[in-house]
Amino acid sequence: MSRNVQGTRSYFMWVFLGIITLGICFIVYNLLNFLDLDEHNRRYASRENASSTDSQA
């Protein structure tokens, strides 16, 4: 029950679409990370007992 597929599949089209898809996923991933950092700063920046890299011995 195989169908006769006419035409050829373009390797370069699939590579191009893959790059676009990965690029969109990368943008979404970075956007979610940046939004999380903003939320983290809003939630914990005003606390006095927040951990800090500044340490004075």
C-alpha cells in the first residue's frame, strides 16, 4: 500500500526550515529565562537577607 510520491524533497529546504525552527525555539527559551530573571529580581531584590556575592569579613 505504498503511494507513488512525485517530486523530490529538497535537502536545503529542510535544513533551512530546521534552522528557522531552532532559532524560534532559542528565542522563546531566552525570553522565558529573561522574564524569570526579572521576576526573581522583583521578588528578592528588596529583602535584606537575600544572598549576595558581596561579602565583607
